Amino acid sequence: MGCHHPGAIQRRLRAAAPSPLAPLPATLEPSLLLGPGSPGAAEPVLVCPQRGGPGAMAAEMVLSHRPGVPRNEVLSEAELEELAQRKPPSKTSVRGCLRKARCSASTAKSLLFRFLPILRWLPRYPVKDWLLGDIASGFSVGIMHLPQGLAYALLAGLPPVTGLYSSFYPVFLYFFFGTSRHNSVGPFAVISVMIGSVTESLLPSEDFLVSVDGGNTTIVDEKARDAARVDLVATITILSGIFQVALGLLQFGFVVTYLSDPLVRGYTTAASVHVLISQLKNVFGVSVGEYSGPLSLFKTFIEICKKLPQTNVGTLVTSIIAMLAIFIVKELNHKFSSKLPMPIPIELITIIISTGISYGVNLKSKFGISVVGDIPSGLKPPTLPSTTYFGQVVGNAFAIAIVGYAICISLGKIFALKHGYKVDSNQELIALGLSNFLGGFFECFAISCSMSRSLVQEGTGGNSQVAGVISSLVILVTILKIGELFRDLPKAILSAIIIVNLKGMFKQFSDFSMLWKSNRVDLMIWIVTFVATLLLNLDIGLAASVAFALLTVIFRTQLPHYSLLGRIPDTEVYKDVAEYQKALEVPGVKIFRSSSTLYFANVEMYAEALKKKSGINVDRLIEKKKKALKKLKKHTHMVKPCLPPSLQDMEAECNGPGVAVIELSGEENSAPAEPTLRSLGLPQPDFHAVILDFSSLNFVDTVSIKIVKNVRGQGVPSAGAGRLDDSCPVPFP
């Protein structure tokens, strides 16, 4: 078997087919053409290079410059190696490796610029063109950071001030290490709810109950609970940072490719449902227990429904008014985005107004509306987290690290493609990891990227990471001077902000109809991810979803779509004849295609599909042929040594895999005359050649190679066909 020039296939098909054949399209290359180049021959032909590609050009040049060799000659692999003269492999020595690894000034500079991208882009920063836009964008995003930081801290089960810390330290650090110019890093709802599920499972409020005045009444010691949870979350954040930095240094940025887009969208949609249910208690003003593990979402929802008669009317009214106001203004911002210099900061306005009303009317004492409480001002010194929880949260930390990076890099690549710059996936891992790792020592929780803030940063004129550092300075001023003024802020307002900001993720339910029309397997991944995340909680649900997505890849390669291709009239396009009415098979030729690569897991199904599509029951044909030969021997008193050598050789392998090439022609004056299909009274096939379309093949293993070898030696049943007309001899076993 060897390489053949693509043009020769056309000539061979013209010789084999009674009607003209259009040139084979590129989708049929590389293909295995099994058929005779001349009467009496059945030489398989493998078209190796794609048409117009470097391999085809090289083969064409070799054949055209070789004296005395026609362009359509079939070359064996040994002949091709001799003509092409493969370059010897480069030799590597220990000295060479040490020389490459040796630290030099240029190497150190390259590493420094790689791990600190700010050194590369800041000296070339166009101050006149970008600075004003970055300042306006940074101020707008900083205003969004304030309410979202407070709200997402509540979602994570932490004191509100930790949300402000998480909006300052990681954002400031990303300025030095990040490569995306438009990503707004900081607290994100999905990551916050993942953290909240861990804090509620390991440190539930029931563990911090204390009696009041020595009586039977107990209350939750919120101060002790919050301190313990801050320590736990710091551990999770530091571990997440370590995982991200390690993966980035090991160039494992590709790990996020195992989280397909349907999986991520299904997961974030399910996470948004978790967020919504977790905030209903603050909307209705009821207290519920904290559940963890599988079905915890449904347990929480059922308990909230049972306690609806205890709803605090003041809290409910406050939540509804806030949600309506925020929703309406956000819609107006979106509708008139081209006319507004910057979005109306309705979240900040709502917080300021509601805090003033709460302070003036004293909503907490008069109506029992829960408020945020004390927010300490100033920055805290770094503290070492406890190592007690390391073993318990390592899995959660890894899941948070992967999900946070997946969301961040997907947004970063979208903006990079739009604005024409490159985002380094491995450096993004390192940037996020360092932001989380160092932020964990300052009571921050794990961060990612927010789509809403990133869109605002881009839409208000943000051009670089300078916008991010401006927003972090806005939060710094809030922490130092303004934060303590929000102690009377109702928690219902923060829940309203969280719920309204879920609108974008709830829109992902529209994926259902889109995937139904485009790809049912991706739809199945979306549904399984969504349901598993709802039922099994966020951590186990993510693991189950990834496992299912990988299984679909295996099943899709094991159960591919097999088809016979036919030519669309007046074109060079070949399509599945079962799906396209105008697709017509080439007379006398079967073009067989699999939608997947050929390897050990699907090779048997490939062989069975080939037999089924070809329309010939080869096993039954062999059985009939053997019976016919026995009868022929009885009538002619033939003995086995008188059989042709080809029959003797093949008979010994009759139980082996593969279908023989049925060749039934012999010259009239040849002796001894070999039996033909017609002379044996066996059914005549309606084709004489089979083309195996290997355009989907991207790797091979030993099993598939063995099958291809069987094709050359034995023919149709496993992977190919030979000449099957009644003018050829029959080399059956």
C-alpha cells in the first residue's frame, strides 16, 4: 500500500465506472480506494496528503522529477522514504539542555516580562488616547463593585466587609499580572454561592448557638460564626490560588477545555437557581436552616415555602420595590446605552437611599427588617489561615479554581478577539492564582470575572488594566472612610441586587431551544449538568457533569454516523445518499464514510457497518461458496492439490477476520479455469470498487492498522472491498 497522486484516483474511477465522475472533493481525502487499476489487479490505493496541501505538492514534485516514473505510480512507504530523504532526528545532549536552562540576562528578562506583563505594556501606554476613558470606566466599575461586593459577601455567608476586601486586593493585584484589558475581576455570584455551600456545610449556624441569660432561649453568636467562616474561606481562597498558580506554571491552561460551553452554561444556570433560592429567605424575611449535600436546594426551598405565613411584610415590600427600581433602570441603561455617557448607577443609588431611609425610620426596630450591621473601617494586617480545614476543602478549592478560571478566560478571549489583542491563558491562571493566594491572607474570598462589570468597563471607554486599578482605588476609599456608613443597609436590598443581576444567567434557558435544533448531544450535556448541579449540589454536580461530558465523547466515537456518499449533480460535493435526495452514488462504486476516527473501541462496529452499507452478507456468501465448491469437487472429482494456490492459501484462513476481495475474472485461455461467482450460481454484487473516506481520521492505533492490512490482504468485511464483478477469479478462503 502506498501513496498515490490524487489525480490518479480520478483516472482509475473513470476507468472503473461506466459514467463520468467528477473530481473527488477534499473531504474524501485521505481515502483508501480499493479497486483495480487494470483488469485482474486489486491494488489498494491510499491517498495520503490533502489536495493542495504541502504533502500533495511534495509528492507531486517527487514524482514529476523522478526520471522514468509516471505521475500515477503507486509508491510503497519504503520507496517514498528513499525519495523524500527524511531528516535525521535532532540529537539532544545534557550539555545542550543545561545550556538552554542556564540563567542569563536575556532569559531572566524574558521570564520577568512574561510573569509581569505590566512591564511590557505600561511603558507603551498611550496616555493621551486611553487615560480619560480608563478613569471614567474605572470609576463606573468601582461604583458597581461597592454594592456587588457587599451582596456577594452575603451570598458567601460572610461579613459584608469581606466583599469590599475582595473588590480591592485581588483587583489591584490583577493590574500587575493580568493580560486581559477588559476583564473586571472581583466577586462573582457563582463563585460566591460555591463558597457559601462550603461554609454552611462545615460551619452551620447551629454550631454557634448560645443561651440568653442562662435560659432556654438561644441565639446565634454571629461574631464567633463570622470569624470562623472568614478563617475557613481564607483557607479555601489560598488553596484555590495555589492550584491556579501551579496549573499556570505547568502550562496547564488547556485544562479548561474539558469544560465545554454547554457544560459551563448549564452549570452557571443551575448555580443561578441556587443563588435565587438562597436569597429568598432575605426577600421574605424568614429564617431557615442551613442545609448541605445532595438535595439541599430542595430542602431549603421546601422550608421557605412552609414559613411563608411568617413573612415579614416590611422586608418583602422593601425587596419588591428595590427589585422593580433596579430592573427598570437597568433596562433603560441597556436601551439608551449609546446615548448615555455612563450607565446610571442604580445599585449604588438604591443602597444610598435605602440606607438613609433605614437610618431615619429605624426599620430594624420598628419593622424587624434585618440590616447589614457594623462594617469596620480601615485595612487589616495579613493573617495566616488555619490549616485545620485543608484536607476537608481541597476538592472544593480545586472546583472553585477551575470554574473561576473557566469563566474568566472565556470572557477574556471574547474581548481579546473583539479588540484585536492576545490573552495568555497560562498567565491568566497565574494572575488569578496570585490574586486569590495573596488575597486570602487579607480576608478575601475567591474571585473571578463578572460579565456585567466587564461589559460596563468596555462600554464606558475602558482600554486597559488601568481601569481596574482605578476601580480598586474607589473601593479603597470606601473601605477607609465610607464603609461604616452602610451599617443600617437592609439585607433585603442586597438580595434584590443579587436577584436582578441573575437576569443574564437566566437568559441561558434559551439555550434549550437553540441546542435542540443544532446539536442534541450538547443539549443532553446541558440538561444533565443542570439537573446534576441542582440535585447533587455545586461541587458533586460539577464532577458528575464533567464525567458525563467526557463519556459523550467516548460514545460519539464508538457510535459514529456511517454513510454512503453520493455526488450532488453538477457539483464536486459528495453527501450522504440517505439524507440528500439529489445525492447519487457513482455507478459501480461505494464511497463509505464514518463520522469518527477509527480505533479499537469502534473498529468492529465499523466493519459491521461497512458490510451492512455495502449490501452484501459476506459471511453468508463465503458459506455458500464453500458449499458450491464442495459440490463442484464431487462432480468433477477434483482433489485439493489441484486447486489454485490462491484458494489453498485462503482456505486455511477462512475463520479469520475480514472479507475477501471477490475477484471473478480469468482469461478465457488460461488453465486451469478458476470458478467464478456466476459459474458457482452465487449472487452478483452491483459494484466493483469501494472507497473508504478517512477524512475524519485523526489518529490510528494498532488495531485499526491491522484492519487496514486485512483490507489489503483479504478485502471487504473488515474495512474494504475489492473488485466484485463476474469477470474476476475468486480468491476466497
